[in-house]
Amino acid sequence: MDRRDSHGNPLRKLLEKFECYGYPPRVEYRVTEHGKKLYIIVYRMTEWGAEHRRVILGGHLPNGK
């Protein structure tokens, strides 16, 4: 049995889903307070990626950047 079946969708702890009525139908997602605690981790990973992208891409950056 998939763990998500017995414990629910784990993303619900990080994101809240809101159905927006109207046409066309839409869905919005908002970060929960628990999910906001991941912000610093994602931010630091983004910084690391920006600093190391030349190495990761083998010295070639898309669009000459």
C-alpha cells in the first residue's frame, strides 16, 4: 500500500488547494505556514545554483548569459 493512501497526500501539509468558481474553472494553491518554513532552504538552493551554474552546465550557459 502506498504510504500516501493511509496518511493522505503529503503535499497538503505544504500547499492548500482552493477551487475558484467561474468559467473557465480554476484552481489556486497557497503555501501553508508549514510550507513557508521551507522558504530559506529553497532560497539557499537557488543561490547555490546561481553561483555554480557554469560548472553545472559545463561552462556553457543558455542564451549566452
